[in-house]
Amino acid sequence: MTTDLVVNILRHMLEQAMLISAPVLIAAALISFLLSLAQTLTSLQEQTFTTVPRLLLVGTLILIGLPWFARRMVEYTVHMFTDLHRYLG
């Protein structure tokens, strides 16, 4: 296995990790921004005001996106196993 092949495998793995995690991370960042803005405008400094909606949103997005996340991971795993002969020999 050459270093170019290892770098290529790691690059594909990181791309998949970013694609899978991006929707949840972007949504969490946006909801955090909006809740922080609402806290600033209302001068409400309650921690549960930001924590509970963020947890609900992230949990809901993970449950809704779970089939897509699983399909992406399975496709990547199948691709890795079908190209196994290239990596070993």
C-alpha cells in the first residue's frame, strides 16, 4: 500500500465524515445564533432557553436524517470492501 493510496483513503473518509455531520452542525450553529440573538434582544439570560431547543433540534435532525446517514456509511463501507483487493495487493 503506497502513501498516495493511504492519503486517498483518508481523504475519502474525511469527506464522508464531513458530509454526514454537516447538516446537523450547520443547523445547530444556526439555531445557536438565533437563540443568542433572541437572548441579547430580550436580555433573558436563562441557560435552558438555549440548551433545550438546541438539544431538541439536533436530536430531531439526527432521527430524521438517520436513514440518509446510514445509507452514506453503508455505501462507503461497501465501496471500501469492493476495492479491498486494491488496498491489499
